[in-house]
Amino acid sequence: MPLMRQSGPPAVRPVKRAFRVRPLLAATAMLCVLGAAAVLLMQPILPYALSFAAGAMIYVVVEELIPESQQGQDTHMSTIGAMLGFAVMMILDVALG
């Protein structure tokens, strides 16, 4: 078995493995700091980016996951209708609080 062919006494193996894994943990922490810095720098455009992502998700859900909306000849009209209905619902939600 390949796992049994490792060199060194059994008590030393976990220590060697810990020293191999430690740089990966440090790299993960550094990437988290870089990600947080990127979010702070991009904070002014974050609402626009998130609203674009939400619109894209609504489009995918209506276009691909609701099979009844794709039956018939005017499949894009049902997608546009669902998007406009959602927009009206959000406007009313904000306006009426």
C-alpha cells in the first residue's frame, strides 16, 4: 500500500504533514485580505454589479427553469413580461415601503 511506504517513524509523519500544509493556510489568509481590499476598493460600483448579477439570475431562471414560459411561439415575450413584472413589484415595494 502506498500509504504504508512513508518514511520516518509514525510520530513524525503528522509533523511533516503540518509543515507542508502551513504555507497553504497562509496563502488562504493572504487571499482573503486581498479579496477584502478589492471589495473596499470596488464599493462604489458594488450595488450596480450586484443588481446586474440579480437581473442575470432572474433571466436564467425564467428562461431555463420555468418550462411553461417557453411553450408557444413568443418565448421572449414571456421572459420580458416576467422581468417587467418583477421590476414593477420592486418599484411598488420601495414606493409603498
